[in-house]
Amino acid sequence: MPGAGRAHRTLPHPRPGPHLAEDRPRDIVRKTKNGLEAARKRGNVGGRRPVVDDDKRAAIIARRERGESIRTIAAGVKVFIGVVHKILTGTQRVVTAAEDSPR
């Protein structure tokens, strides 16, 4: 008989077993956290850069105090209307909180 006496070889399964599939998400999370921590140590915080710097913020507030509309300010400063609105409502909260504080 051909092949008699030879050991039967099995090929590895093309997909990992369930025990390996359970470890995969944990590995991804661990590697991601390690990468973020390493980036922080190098000084990279991550995230999106702010659209409005201090100069633009001051210009937006000054233009609103002069009575300009939010749409006009947004077009003039070249930012979205929502960005202007967020800055103005954030500023009003700070002013309101300062006025409400006891002296």
C-alpha cells in the first residue's frame, strides 16, 4: 500500500480558534492604550486642533459687542456659524457666572 507507515499530517485551520479570537480585542485595546501613552510622553496630546485661536475669539466677541449678527461675524472671521455661537454662549456663561458670584 502506498503511504503505509507514514504518519497522517493535518493542516492548520485557516482561521484561528475561538480562544485566539477572544484575545484579539484585548490586544487591540492594549496596543492602542500603549501607543497613546507613548505619544503623550513625546508631547503629542492628540485630538483635533482648535479652529479659533485667542485673536479670532477676541475679534468675534468684539464684533458681537458692536452689534453684528452671528452670520456676519462667521463670514468675516471665516468660521462656521456654530463656532461663533459656541464662543458667544461660552463667553456669556463666564460673564454671568462672574456677576452672580458674591463679592
